[in-house]
Amino acid sequence: MKTLTITKPDDWHVHVRGGAILKAVLPHTARQFARAIIMPNLKPPVATVAQALAYRQEILAALPVGMGFTPLMTLYLTAATTLEEIRKAAECEHIHAFKLYPAGATTNSDLGVADIKTVYPLFAALERYDMPLLVHGEVTDEQCDIFDREKAFVDTHLSAIVANFPALRVVVEHATTTEAVQFVESASANVAATITPQHLLFNRNALLAGGIRPHYYCLPIIKREQHRLALVAVATSGNPKFFLGTDSAPHLTSLKETACGCAGCFSAHAALELYAEAFERAGALDRLEGFASLYGADFYRLSRNTGTVTLAKMAWRVPLAYGDEEVSITPLQAGEQLGWKML
Ligand code: DOR
Ligand code: ZN
């Protein structure tokens, strides 16, 4: 049987939620990844060090016994974030970044930042403390076509942020367009990007052609084929500025399969398998380890993991749902056959 063994990977962008959903989804992430950057868009948002430490405890308590996993916490940047909170976060070993959501850009982002210029003093503090800024890079202008919102953000905001704060480490989260890729490629080594499995594997036909498929709906929305090709090219290029971030974002099936469904693809059940599929199709399985296990740790200035995981070329069918009667979550590729399986 064909197998692939790589250094144990990390997920540099994941939503694990809280309560019953946390308990249902966390074992999937903890089985595949040594560490993960935990998104702070809970209700209410994780906006202070105290909240992040309490959330960290909730995550650790939800881990199955004997499963090793390190949650890397982030704070939600709001117009009310103080310089004092940034100082505290910088001193806390468990906090690794701040997340910028433009207000209204996505799930639980209503407390995000409405006018990005007004938080420039906070960016200056992040730069001073060498604390990474993770960016949801989409404009929220209702006049802007949803497929153009990332490009518009790069042009209007990202270029200005990077130009004004050259020493600030910035991660363009879930890059989805040629324009975002080109921006990151041409920026300094302080600017990196994560890429999701769905944006590597699918274009917008998967969401809209032959019927509307809510489990392929996420934000930023999946784009045209030309953008997918640019993402695959850069993810498999060995460029260390691009690394794995699943953006696995579980919602109850009932909240996705409805007249106005939530944004987010749940991919934690098969994250590595999905990336392996994309890398194999590109003839670049040998580049998966750097993308999944090495470059993100280097960017965050954390040690690389020492363990390994092994994937086998082995067909299996993704279940139609995970969880139980109370918490039912439809995974990406539900009911479909995948070609790789993590052993
Ligand atoms: O599709 C998404 N879902 N995009 C985001 O930015 C947030 C996420 C969520 O929290 O559900
Ligand atoms: Zn996300």
C-alpha cells in the first residue's frame, strides 16, 4: 500500500466553538494536528486574555483522555481593544495572535472593526510587541460583489496596513484569489497566508452548478477555477509564506440547510486527507510536509513538531454526519469517497 509519513502537522486556522459542538469537533482536530490556532469568534467574542485563558481551559477539558493537543489562543480585535490588553497578551505564553474581522464580514463578526484606520494605533502596538495580526481579508461594502470582496480588501486595506506597519507580522487568512496570492508573494517575509482545503479542491461550480450545495458555502466564498489554480500552484510551490489553515468552521446541519444558511465548511474530519488529495493531483505530495508541518511553525516562531503522522492511499467513504441527535454536523464531502486515509 502506498503511504506517506510526514512530521505531525498543525492547523493554523480553526474554529472549534464551545459547549456541545466543541466536544463533537475537537477530537477530529486533535487526532490530526499537534497544535491549532483557535479562532476567537465566539458569542461573545474572545477579546481579553482572561476570556482566552478560560476558553483554553474549556478546550483542554473537552479533549478525549490521553489525546495530546495544544490550543494556540487568539484574541478578537475590536475598536474597544486596549493597549494594555495587547501588552498582557504579548506577555501571555498561550496567546499567539490577534484576529481582525471587518465588522459584518462573516459569522459572529458584528463586533469586528468598522473603520480599519481607527485601529492603526492597535496595529502599531502589535508591531511593537511582535504579535501577529491575522486578517479576514474581505471588504464589507454591500455594493461590492461578493466574489470581489477579497481583492477589494487587498487593494483598499491590506496594502496600506502592510505599508504602514512593515515589521508587523500579518497572516492573510484563507486566501482565495490570485490577487491575494500575488500580494503575499511580493510582500516581505512578515506577510504570509493560510489556504483551506476547499479552496484548493473546488471552484464555485461545486457550490452553485446543478443545485445549490450549502456545505460548500464559506467565506470568503469559493471562486472561479483560475483562482483555484493559483492557490494550488502556490501551496505546492514550496514557498514558506503559504501554509495550512483549514478554517474548519462547524455549524449544525439545520443551520446550513435552510433558507439563509451559515457560512463555513466543516473539514476537521478529513483535513489532511483533503490536502493530500489536492497535492497529489498537482503531482506535489513531496511538498505537503512543508506546507502542513513546517512553514507555519517557522512563521509563528514555534518549534517544529517531533512526531509523525502517516497517510495511506486507501479509499473510504465520508459519513453523512458527525455528532449525535443533539449536534449533527455535515462534513465536507459527506457521503463521498476519499482516496487517502490518516492511519
Ligand atoms: O465560512 C466561514 N465561517 N468564514 C469565516 O470567516 C467564519 C467561519 C465561521 O466562524 O463559521
Ligand atoms: Zn475562519
